Amino acid sequence: MQQTPARGDLTRFGTEAVGGRDEKRRATSRGLADAAFRLATEKGFDGFVVEDVTALAGYSRRTFANHYSCKEDAVASVLLNKAGAAVDASDLSMLASFEGTDIDLLELLLLSAVDTQLVDYMISLRHLLRTHEPLLPYVLAVGVPMTERVGDVIGLAVGPSRDDLTTSLLIHSTWGAVIAVLRGVYDPWAETTTDDERVDALRAYWATTFERFRTGFGPVA
């Protein structure tokens, strides 16, 4: 039986175990991904090649190949980088003293990550998915390391009081809620016009999602 890490390990998790990579490698990955995403949003996927990404980011073609298989892979990785940044920005002292359930913590992490930059990114990524279908498998693949990473955080903060199956279902359902927005199944920004309205709309989407998680998915009154 796997032993649950002690809450005192939260500090170590925040500095060493994020993605299993050192800071320099993660910085390179982020730089390449950000450059690819910028080019994709400005030019479309047909308007640039990998060499344009490396030139913009200031790295070699070989370095790109050490991190990503193609430009779609790099663009999709921005989603993982942003999720990782949200986890890294979490107040570790708050997590160490956290007394709620796994669902409470996951909702807290998601709501704390919502800002104008994230909303702009999600809207741009949704457009890229609609206009460049080959991007989809790479975005879906991001869900594997992302859900594992969030599961580690919940395991460290909530500890042995959590139920592994419930936590897993919760995390993967939340990822499904992200995909629903990115694929255009549900548009939280349909009636918004300003940045503040878009931020509030995404927060409301998460509030509704977690209300359903807590109360069930029966007919809506």
C-alpha cells in the first residue's frame, strides 16, 4: 500500500517535484511553447514553421526537438504550463493547513487561477482548435500530466482522508469541463463584452460545475 506523503512534504513538492524537471528545462519549455502559441494566434498554423518558433524564442532547432515533437505539441503545452503556474503560485502554507475536502481544494485552485490572461488564452486556444483540427490530440494529451499533477497536490494537502477513486473521478471530470469549453460545447463568454465580464463568466462556470459535482446531475429545476 502506497504511503501518503506527509503534509510537511508540500514545500519539497513546490520546489522539486513539479513535472520532474529542473527550473532551467521548464523555462526553456515555456519559452518555446509561448513562442509557438504567439505565432499560431498571429499567423495561424499554416503561417509559420518550427524554425520561426526557435528564432522567436532564441533557441536552436535541436533544443526544440528535445522538448516537443511538432509545433502543435508546443502550442498545446501552454495549457499545461499555465496549469503548472497556477499550482506553483498556490500558497503552500495555506495548503499545509488546509482542512477541507478534495473537491473544496480543487475548486479553490481553479478559482484562484482565473484571470484575464487565462481567459484570453482559453478563447484563443478554442479558436485554434476550431480552425486546426490536428491540434486536438495534443491538447487532449495534456490532460494526462495535468490531472496527475493536480492529484499529487490534492494528495499532499488533503492527506489520507481522501478517497482515491472519488478524487480521480473529480479531477478527470474537471478536465472534461475544460475540454467542453475549449471544444465549444459550452461557451461561458457568449454574452460577455468586457474583460471583467469574461473573468466573471469563467468563475461562474466553475461555480456551477462544482455545484453540480456536489449535488449531482439530475434534472435542473
